[in-house]
Amino acid sequence: MGFSRRDFGRMALTGLALSPFILRSAPAAPLSPERKFLFLFAPGGWDFSYVFAPLFDNSWVDTDPGSTTAEAHGIPYVDAGSRPAVRQFFENYGDRACVINGMEVRSITHAVCTRLVFTGTTRPEADDFGSILAAHSSQDRILPHVILSGPSYGYQYASQAVRMGRDGQLASLLDARSLDNMNLEAALPEDEAEAVVQAYIRDRAAAAHAEDQSGWNGRLNRLHDDTLSKLRALEEGSVDLTFDQSGTAAQITHGVSLLSEGLARCVTLQHAGFWDIGWDSHSTNSYQDSHFQLYFEAVNEAMAALDTMTSTSGNRLADEVTVVLISEMGRDPRLNAQQGKHHWTHTSAMLVGSGIQGGQVIGAYNESVTSSPVDLVSGEVHDSGTYLLPSHLGATLLALGDVDP
């Protein structure tokens, strides 16, 4: 099915959010406290037939021979003894989860598809959904959108994204420890001398701020004051920025802490699967089994942490955080000669938690394992409906965050 420029314009004007049937409610006023987001990205392209879409009745699909169809809280899913974490998730959290099947990415290139699922477009002049949500926060977050690992895309709101660094470099940049590793010929000043220099700079800045509050100088002074106050808040906060980034569990613990402390509105991290080899299973597609087991172990850890921690408002953190499970593409229905599966332009996603009407599946795959059109009002599969795109997912996330899509 083709779309004209006029079709795309009409789609942009209508917003096309899935919110009428995914949201529990669509409040007219800003949420108080506002909703936060945790993105868990599976890079490389997952095989949706291993978890999200039971396709055993389709003879064209090479499904996992060790799996079967199960159901929990009204959601049919793919169950296997080798993936107990999947069963645990749907049994424990299926009533908060909405599976989205048949989202069309319209590309087989990893870079293009990744940009699509994070921004809703292939244009470079676009921000990822996490940064847009962070930019429209009702609070002045110190670390608006934290990327612990994985991709991010910035344009208008690039300043909202904060990368921790693969080795946690952010903390060493803040306290100047990074200078120790630069092989500088000159020695850094001792702590006492450093304190004198810092006091002098603060005094000069304060004097300049008192003299001129207008124009460019005034804006610079206010920005300087704001930055200093955020740095002081980071130094005095209870979240340790120097954490071990080597494992997904540590990243989840840290990410949930950032949300709990109110430092960030959005956190993004990726799970590269078994041995961190990624999900791009052109050969040995059976690795998807181990990938999903480890991935859902991580998801269960995140959900348990959200259930036990509170936010700055005193609420249970799970009531304020929407968890977004995505991969940039799916896998071909058929195994290739290497017992792997190539790229597929249709995939699944799942939303869990705050604002989500759980226990449901939106969308479907047809006999050719391509996307079925969906009525955007009812959420039902319908011949005259709309093919779901990453932009629909993005519009839904923005609506969840009280941002006009």
C-alpha cells in the first residue's frame, strides 16, 4: 500500500496516537506527578514468533520447535521451558502489558530501522521520543534523558540527552578525574589550591551576575548559575554516578534509581542478548531463545524494582513509569540455509506499566506474516484500518507523557 505526500500530511495533522485504546485514561490536564519512561532496546532485530506472536497455525513460519501457545491475563504468548522468564513476566505483569503486533518499519537496514523506532522518521532532523518527552517535562530535571547504553538521536532537543559513557565517564568528567588520564605534562593543582581557584571563579561570577541581568551577559550568567546549582544537586544527591556498566542488571538498578530520585524523566538502555552478540541472527536463529530468556530476566528485574521503590512524590514508582520494550526489526518467517533468519520489515513491541490498559494485544500478523491494518479508535484489526508504524508508537508515548503528538 502506498502513501502520497498528502496522506503523510493528513497523518501528521491527525496525530494518529494509539492512545484511545492503550491509555487507561487521557487526562486533559498535565499529569501530577508526571509520567516517566524506561526504554529497553534489543539491538539487531528480534524474532517475534518466540514470544509476542503465537504463529503455530501458519505453515509458512518456522517457529521454535520447543515452544507452544500459552495465555496469561488475556494475552496469548509463546511459552517454552527454556524461557521461564517470559512466562514469569506474563503471569506477574501481563495485566499491565499491551503487546503491539505488526508494526511496519519499512526497511531492512539496521541504522534506518533503529532511527525509525526511536524517532518515528528517517529524517536526521528529528529527536528520539525520550528526548522530546524530557524536553517537555514540567520539572527542571538535572539529567532529563539518560542514555545508559544504546542509541539516541538529537536535533532540537539534543541538550536533553545525557550519556553516562560506556565506562561511566560522566562521573569522572564532573569531578575532573578524567584529567588524570590525559597524560598532561603539567600537574593538576592540589585540593587546597583548587578550592582557592574555584572560590575566586564563583566570586567573579557572582559579581558579574549582580552587575548585569540583561542581554547576552545576563543570559550567560543565568545559565552559569543554573548549571552550578545542578552540579551541586548531583554532588549532594544519593545516586552514585560511578557505577559498573558491565551488566544490564547494574544499568537497570541505576536507571530505576535515577527515575526514583527524580533526576531523569527518561532512561534508555539496551540489552544485546546472550554473550552480548546482538539479536541479528542470520545464522543459528536458536540464539533468540537465550536472548529472550536473558532479556525478560532483565525486564522482570526492572518491574520488581519499580514495584518496590517510590518516587519523589511518595508514590510507588511503578505507578509513574511506562516501560517500553522495542527492537528495530523482526526476523524473516523462514529459516535460511544457515538455520538463521534474515531481516523482516515487520516487528512487535510492548508497553508496560503506568497509563497502559493491560491484558491486551493490539494489531496482528496476516497469513504472509506482514502487518494487518488496525482501527485506531477501537484498536481492532480491520480491513479499512491503518497500518501501524513507529510514528504511531511515538505518538502514543508522547500522549502518555502529556505531549501533543
